[in-house]
Amino acid sequence: MLDLKVYDAFLFDLMGTIVKSQEEGDIIATPGLTEFLTLLQEEEKKLAVVTSASREKATFILNFLGIDSYFHTIITADDVVDTKPSPEPYLKALEELGVSADASVAFEDSLRGISSAKDAGLFVVYVGDEELADPEILDSADLVINNFYKLLKPPTKEGIILTDE
């Protein structure tokens, strides 16, 4: 179950989670991302990007998508000694946001990223196609979604709670 009211921070992987695909030089965000970020911003949640990409690449992509202003911090491969699957990137993001792991959610698309977030103590949402995912990914994630629209709907069979209503 993911009750957005319970969590203070939401940490997003870049490639595969924020970015759904890159086609012919165009960068395409995962469906529902902007709406979900807007909801989290309205709820005054702290947001971070945690990526193994370089700062230059992360900044370019976030600017291209027009979503850079949503994030309070960006942790890249340039900011840590050990990248994913080490928990260091997530631990650094939690420190910079000033939040605890048990009050935070990570959105990931790979086993390396899921391992990194889990080892840092976060609740982890796998963002990807459940039918194509490695069974180990599905076993490791706490929740599975294929787009962010799933988190914008009223409570569903997945147990997602968005409001107090």
C-alpha cells in the first residue's frame, strides 16, 4: 500500500523512470509524470532525482522536459563514490532532503536501482512493464506501476491512497 500522505519525500531515477524513451533525439517522459509531480508539489513533498547518469546529462534531460523546478536536489554519479547498486546515492539524497528513509519512496526501473533504494531503507515502486520485467525485480519491489497515472486515480485494487476522502 502506498499512502502518499504518510511519506515526506519522493525520489526518482532518471532513465527508465522519469524518461520513458528516447526516440530520434526526442525525450519522452513516462505518462502521468508531470501530473504526479504537480500533485506532490501541491502536497509540499520533497522531491529528488537519484541517477547514475552524469550531472550534465541529468540537467539537460530535466530542462528539456521542463520539470527541473520540481526537484529540491539531484544526486548524480558525479556526487558519489559508489553508484547504484550501492545505497550511497539514496543515502546522500535523504541527507540533502533532511528526511528519513522510512518516510521516503523511491521510483526505480532496474534491479540495480531497486537494490540501492532498498538497501537505503526506502519503500520502492518499480516503474515498468510488469509482463516484461524480470521476476526478481517484481519480487524486490514493494509496488509495481507502468505509468504515473496509476498514482493519480482514486484508491484502487493496488491499495494506493491519495486523499483522506
